[in-house]
Amino acid sequence: MPQKSLPPAPFKLQWQLIIVAISLIAIVLSTIFKITSISSSDSPLLIAIIFGGIPSFFHIILKLLKGDLGADSLAAIALITAVILNQYLAAVLIILMLASGQTLEVYAMRKASSVLLALSERMPTLVHRRMINGIEDIPLLDICIGDEIVVYPHEICPVDGVVIEGQGTMDESYLTGEPYQISKAPGTSVLSGAINGESALILRAQKLPSDSRYASIVVVLQEAEQKRPTMRRLGDQIGAIFAPVALIIALAAWYLTGDVIRFLAVLVIATPCPLLIAIPITLISAISMAAKQAIIIKDPTVLERLPTCRTAIFDKTGTLTYGKPVLTDIFTDKNIDSNFILQNVASLERYSKHPLAIAILQAAKKNKLPLLDATSVSEKPGQGLNGVIEENKIHITNRKKSLETHPEIAKLLPPVSAGLECIVLFNNKYGATLHFHDAPRKDSKSFISHLTPSHQFTKIMLVSGDSESEVKYLGKLLNFSEIYASQTPEQKLAIVRSERKKAPTLFMGDGINDAPALTAATVGIAFGEYSNATAEAAGAVIMENTLKKVDELIHLSLATRKIALECAIGGMALSMIGMGFAAAGLISPVVGAILQEMIDVIAIINALRLIWSNKIETDLPKSFEQDL
């Protein structure tokens, strides 16, 4: 994985720092000259205007020619006015405001991105690969899937993998947000970026470094900063309205009083508008905080749109359930023992790739049933699984197919019920019916039930491609008001589009078949720790298997929106108050410049509040972690 540390400061930023220094020196020298009655006290200010004001003026003109209207246009007018009126100190203060404002914005943006940047700078450049003839150090990017990697004590794990030798602990707080040591032993998975404990571990790489979870988190910074989120565009739009309003107030003050200094003072205190700086900083702070909590925000507009969503649509498998069916009941012919059936079915199912095979094998293991040898095993598509165990012919199939070939067993079958099932034929006679359920997450019911009272969702829907009986079972369990089963990706897409016309819509799902619906929703969230964080469909990706992270994202978006509005409305309100005093002649251009600089600092400090938080607060009920 390439290192994504901060690039060196560009020439433009270096030039802004030079302008800041020149302006400050000019102000100090001019003050000294005036105190000592030196006649050329304005000379340092004129030098600062030439070296700093002319480049700043032409930079603003270029922005205006490109149609980028906003508070910067006020700066150009104020600068020219100050020079014409021989208000050189005010002119230099305007130059200082512009240069320091851009410098503060870059600093604050980097501070807001500090979590992601810290992540990117932690990865090792060399890793230890175990070979037949010993251990060799290789570059991180040379790791291949299947390589055996040695992680020594206190080293950072370089790649996602599974432990094959050694026992110990790892600190995964950088990736999960949970400050706990996670026990590791052969067979357990490890995450790139985790810090190893006291014991060396040997793991087998399961992903390339560029595809690891750590790389997925780090790449968020670059993607988020390249996108221009709606809230930032809103800030520009407000600035475009604010600029002419400020100009009208300044002109009115001049016209009504005949004092051109008041015109200048109003423009100075209105330049630049702090919301243009604070809003993008707020967004980057939120993205950085989310990454620390294992939430990948690919599209920053999610932070603005999520609080407006009133319809929530959920996929079933892997989102509200674990995506792992569990054997719940075995209905057998009264002459056959259920453990005998389970042992024979498991012995045959170990050769199958059907999703229910794992559930059957787990049930046999739980009951401590040894597996038997099977022969003549075959699994033709649509025909079920066949085999011979201890001279007994076993056929595992579905209800429809079993009735087609053996209609006489209809009276022996149990009634159709919610969930999944398979029919076992033993020597061409009815043997048993196995029932399964895809277990809902422990947190599903509490999470769904709190969406309406806590987050004002007016409609909550379950839309799944699974069978009607299974979807209805889960829907009833979680109290869904609207349920759609056996839906194709095209049908899911149509439902999402229809609901979005009525209200802003959130769609949550995992899997490729959910991609169209994720794209069409107002906000699309991909769920699950194995989701591809670089998928284009979702606006955000939850990297942990818990719905608590979804609630954290909702609360983070609410906090982001609140802080952005505070910066926008608060910054404008303070500027408007200052303009009122300036129009009344109570504030000079120099004092106005100082006050505006203070407003900028306040807005930036407020915008950085999220990055100073240790965690995201939620309002989930106390029963959230309890079983259903």
C-alpha cells in the first residue's frame, strides 16, 4: 500500500506565509516609525501592499473571471478602496486577513484529517516473509496472497490475513475504535494496521496490501478531499448572496452619511465570510472521525443527506441477519431417530457447496456426531444431493422436487412454515424435514424499533431477494410494516426509485445485487466487515458487523450538519452585527479587520469540535445488545 502522508506545502501556501510575515513586519515597522515620528512611516505598509496586495488582487480577479463569486470580491473592493483613501494600515490588514485565512484553512484541514494521516503514516515499508530457507525482508507492496508473514512483538500488522502459528493479542483500536486487546490464535483473522502484542505471530496473507481494510480506510482522505460536497457548495452559494448584501449595506452607509470610511469599514468586516472556511473543515473532521470508528464515508454528501431521510429500506441477508442459516428443527418419520438422520445428512452434506450445508455440519458438530463415509455422491443443479452411506441411499432435496418424484409422502410432510427447509428421502422413502432460519442480528430489533421515535423515519421497509416464508418470518420478528420478498435487483431498484420520489430514502444492503438500489437511494450504505470499501455504489461503508455503527453514522451526520449551520449562521450573524456597528461609524476599518479575523478563528475552532471528540454518542436503547 503506498504511503499517503501529507505532501510538502505547495508554493502557493509558502507564498501566503511569506505575505503574512511581510504584512506583520510592515505593521510593526510602521507603528515604530509613527511613535518615533519618522516621516516615512507609511513606507513599510506600501511595500507590503506592493508585494502582498497586488498578487492577492490579481488572484481574486482571476477567480471572479471564472465566475467564482463570493466574499473574496468584497476583499478586492475593500483593498482598492483602502489604497485610494490612503488607509494603508487597513489595506495591509486586509492583505493579512486574506493570507492568514488561507493559511488557517490549510492548517485546520490538516488537523481535521489527522486521524487518517496518522493511519497512513503508521504502515511499515518492509515486512518479514517466511520462506523455506528462512525469513527475508521484502517491500510491503511485494506481498502476495498466500505468503507467510512474520509479525514480531509490537510491530504493526502489514496485511489482512489469518494466524497459522503462535498465540497472543493485538490492539485493533486504530481500526475498530474499541480500546481492547483482541486474542489471536491459529485460525483467527487479523487486520492490517493492528499492533501486535508480546508474542510473535505468523499469518497467511489473505489480501493484497492495496486491497486490505487498512488501505481502504486510508484512501478515504484523498477521495473525500477531491469531491466537492453539497454543504460546501451551499457555503459558496450563501457567500454569493452575502457579498452583494454586504456591498449594499456599505453603499447605503456611504450614501446616507457621506462618509466613505464607513463604506470601507463595512467591507472590511465582511471579508472574508468564515463559513467558506469552516464548512469544508467540518466535513473533513467528520470523515476523519468516522474512519476512526470503522465507518468509511466515500461521498461526503452522505453527512448532509442522511439527517433528511424519512424512509429506510433494508435488505435482509447480511444486513439484518448474519447471513448464516441455522438448523432449528428436524421433523422425522416416527420410526427414525433425529440424530441418526442428522449424522447421515451431515456426512453427505460435507461434499456440498449449498449454503445450508454449513448449518447442518455445525449442528452435527454441536451434537458431537461423527461423520460417516459416503459413496456415489452427486449434486446435479436442481436435483438435490444424492449419495450412499452404509448401503443406504440418501437424497436431499426441496419440497417441490420431492413431491414430484414421490407424491405419496405429501401426507407425511409437516405444514409449510416460515424459513428455509430441505426434505430427506431415505431409501426412496420419507425420512425427515429440516427447518432453518437465517439468524437475525442481536441488535436488529432494538435498532429498527428506535428509528422512528429517535430519528423521525416515517416508513421502514424490508426488501429481500429471499423466499417469502423466510422474509415474512424475519419481518414479523422485527415488526416491519412493509415487506417485499423474492425481489430481483431490478425490482429492488424500482422500489427505491418509487420511494425516493415520495421522500428522501436510505437503503442498506450488502452484496453485488444491492448495488443498483444503493446507487439510486438518497443515501446508500453498504454493510458488513467484508464489504469492499472502494465500491462505487455506496456513499458509506460500515466495516463492522454491528448496526450500532449505522446509528453512530446517523448521529455523526446530525452533529456535522449542526456544526456546519452554527458556523454558517453564526459567522454571518457576527459579521452582520459588525457591519451594523461599522455603518454607524462605531468601528474603524482597522478595528473591523481585527474583529473579522477573530470571527474566522472562532468559526474554525468550532469546526474542529468533532476531531477533538473521543467517540460518537448514540441513543440506542439499553436492550440493544440483548438477544431477540
